[in-house]
Amino acid sequence: MNKLNSKVTDEMNFYKGLNPGQLLKEFGSPLYVYNESILRDRCREMLNLVDYNEFTVSFSSKANSNLAVLEVVQSEGLKIDAMSPGEALIGFKAGFRSEDILYVCNNIAVEEMKFVAEKGMIIGVDSISQLRAWGKVNPGGKVFVRFNPGIGTGHNEKVITGGENTKFGIDAEDVKEVANAVKEFNLKLIGINQHVGSLFMKGDVFIEGARNLIETAKKFDSIEFINLGGGFGIPYNKQNGELPIDLEEMGKMILELINQFNSEIGRSLKYIIEPGRYIAAECGVLLGQVNTVKTSGGKKYIGTDIGFNVLARPVMYDSYHDIEVYRECEACSEKHEKVNIVGNICESGDVIAAERMLPEIFEDDIIAVLDAGAYGHVMSSNYNFRLRPAEVLIRESGEAVLVRERDTICDILNKYKPIGFK
């Protein structure tokens, strides 16, 4: 196979000698491919972020809830966050215990709270209303509370989760109301948490939010842990030299905060971070087939089978992903040109990469969308009645194993019940 611009995956040894074209032939196109070695490396980088005995990493399973991915994460000693009963149940299936799962919820029903209580998970609420509802469901139970750190950041306004314009968290000024609800239902407030937003590449806003959270923590004597949140970014534009986040500097700043606060209160608390994207993004590549090449309105369009039902991030967030091009035929060209990589969904917004300078692309070439391991398959859908792709894991041994089957049309059709017109 001729890889035309594969420096990124080559340096990562992503495919471990496997042929992307053969993977598509065996498992179908499009296809999510994960690399176990890279996934384990990212888990270990987070675990070693801070030199502190009571430092815990909780993987945000909403970033990638594939069972095999969660099994790898569990084997590395991480905990997980769950946002729904489904995420909790697949977490249990992956080997996590109730105490390993932080149920970080938002606007859930009482029935869901009963599920959390029955399973013995630790719940985190982000409103006085939900705190009181939990108190009624599970009086005397444990709970942690999400506060709005008063500051936010993120790669898109839709993923900024702190500050003025967000649905998440309790304002720090409402500490008294929190204390009153805790007392009314005899709850045990064991922790507090925050989240400033997703995909920051510098730690200044994260650290400022953490400082604000610690100020709030001083008002509660009962807490056992502080969840500092996550949002650690990865360089999506590696082909143009974007550098990774400076983890060493981040770790130093976090440890300084921890030591300072422990010293002030005279005891050592547990501290948690909850990265999702950082752990999962770089371990995943999305492969697809080029079906059409055409020029329209002076622009060149490369039509692929990667619609936004398969990868929603570009259309939802205007997100950037590096693109690699692979070729199995004999077509040869030294030409580079500006093209638009588009999918097969009946929407004008179905664009994976706009006005991107790439090697000349031909029909039947293979497109690889890099850094697709986070918020990729989990956000896929059957829009246009299309099938969600399979997922494959390249093991450390170099073996490719199927870890989720591709949808079949029967999977979808069997859910529908005819009303029986004659």
C-alpha cells in the first residue's frame, strides 16, 4: 500500500505493520480502528501526572464507551465517570466495581437516581433541585456536588462548561443552600467537583478554576475528595506541527495547589481528574473509502463514505482532524491540491475537512481521519438510515480484533412495528 502523507501514523507505529486496505476489506468501510499500545500509554501519562499518593484518574466513558477500550482502561487502574445507566452497565461489564464509578449526572429523573442508589455508585449532582431529589431517594446517602468554577474554556462554545453561559454546576454563592439540603436529608457530602470545558492546550484556565473550587471546598469540613475535572486537549493539527499540552508543567501546577490546600486544612484529601479525550483521542483512526471525485463551483470535492452520521465532530463543532491518504492502485501523482473531503449524507454541512491541502486523491483511495478515538463512534447515528461502522482494536501483539460489529440493516428495521394498513 502506498501511504501518501502518513508521517503521523508512521511515527506512532499506529498500524503495527497491518495494511489499512486489508482492514477495510475484512471489517467493512467505514471503520474505526483503535491502537491498544497508544491507549495504554495515555492512561499511564495521566496516572503519572501528579506525584501524590491519593491522586486518581477517572476516565470519562462518554468519550469512548467501547467495551474493549473500557477493559484496557480498567486494567491500567483507572476509574470511570458514567453519565447514564448504559455507561454504568457497560462499565460493570468491563470489570469496574461500584466504587470505581463516579455517576456524574445532569438533569436526570428520579428513576435513574434509584438505579444509582441500588447499584451503590457515588452520585454527583449539579443543582439544588437534583441534590434535594437525591436526598428524597437516598436519605443519609453519600453525594458529591458540582460547582460552577466561574470560568470556562473550550474549543467551541458548545463544550464550555464553566462560567456564565452554561447549564452545568451550582454557583459558589449558593453554598449555604447546598449545606441546608445536605442537612435536611442527612446526606454525607463527600466531595465537590468542577469542569471548565473541553480541549484546552494550556492549563491557565483549568488552574484558575481549580483554585476557585478549592476556595469553595474550604466551606465544607466533611469532604473526602476534590474532583478537579478534565478537558485536557490533544494536538489535532499534528501535520502542521501543533505541539501537545505540557503535562510536566500541568502536573507541577496541580501538585502545588494540592500541597497548599492540604497544608491549610491540616489533612490530606483525595484528588481526582477526569480526562476523556486525552486518553482516547489519539488511539483511534477512522478509515473510509473515496467513492467520488468532482469539481463544482471551482471547488474540488472528494466524496467518501464517512458521513457525519459516522463522525459528528466536524459538523457539530467545526472540529479539525488531520487527514491521511492511502492508495492500493497504481495511480501516481506528485500533485498537491486544495480539496473538500465530504461524506455521503444528504446535507450540505456534511464536510469532514474544508479547503484542505492534500496529495491528489483518486477514486478508491482510502482516507484516514486521525485522532478519532474520542467522541467518534459514541456520537455516531443511523441518520439517512445508514449503518454505524464496526470497531477494531489493534492489540499490542499486532493482531487486529473486532470489538464491535458493524450495524446490519436488520438491526434497525427490526425495531420498527408496522401498523398494518391493508
